[in-house]
Amino acid sequence: LAQITSAQKMYMLTTIPNGAPLKEMHTTASYGYRIHPVTKSKKFHRGIDLRAKSRTKVYSTADGVVRYVQSKNKGDFGRVIIIAHNFGFETTYAHLRKTNVKIGDVVKKNQLIGLSGNSGRSTGPHLHYEVRYASKILNPRDFIRWNLKTYETIFKKQRRVQWEYLVKLIKDQHKLEQL
């Protein structure tokens, strides 16, 4: 990791989810087991819930391709967007009021993708946000806190990601670009 260049770090911070999907962030429900507010039963919460008034702008946390959009209010998540990012990462944005993208759209980091809402099985307006790697559910808080200043912390906190191989792949890719 010590040999990774600043350009390679910036590439990772553009293509792997990091930062918040909302301009202002306050967590109302954390990742992990909890008592579900609607069903009142103990259930694993696969993401985090972020407080947001209805119609708050929601942004992509990395470059990617929109892989799924549910623009109608149905199911547990209601209106939802799933974005596929490089290296097997994926983000989910749920309980939206409005979706601004469609399947196949290429999105950039910090691009407006929808508006928060109260769709699906929800007790009030908020954004449900998830991060996955190779179908493994990860704690989004670590990715929200990940930036250039805290760059190396993610490698210790998220051991379910094979960072060593991923970093080597990125370094090799950048070497090929220089040839």
C-alpha cells in the first residue's frame, strides 16, 4: 500500500464507493441487527438509514453503471436504484421519492441520481444506503468515512474485501496505461 501513487489513490476514490450520498448526513439506523421499526422483529439491517427530508438530493458515491431501477413504489424498498461500480462493488439507494436515472446509465461520482422519500416499507422520509462487494454486505459507514485523509483505514476495517489483490490490479493497470 505504501507504493501506491496519489493518482492511483484518486482513481480508487472515484471508482470505489466512498463519501456520503447526501450533502448533510445524520444516521438514524445503523448497520447490523436491530428491531425492525415496522415488523417489530429482530432483523439484520443490511445498510444504514440517513435522515433526509422528502425531496433531498441523493448522489452516487462512485462512478458506475446503473444496474437496477425500481421507479414505482412497491416492495420493501419502494423506489430504489442499484449502481454497479468497478472491481465488484455495488451501492443501493432505497425509499426514494424519485429516480433520475435508468438502467444502463453511466453515472459519475457525486452525480444526482434521485430524491429521498418515504416509499416502500418505511416509517418516514429517509435514505437507506448499502454497499456490497462481490455480493458480500459491508458496513457503509466505513465507506462514507473513507477519503484521502483516512485512506488507509478502510484496508483495516473492511477485511471482507481482498484489498491487496485489488490494489495490485490497479497498480498493474496504471503501469499498462503508461506504456
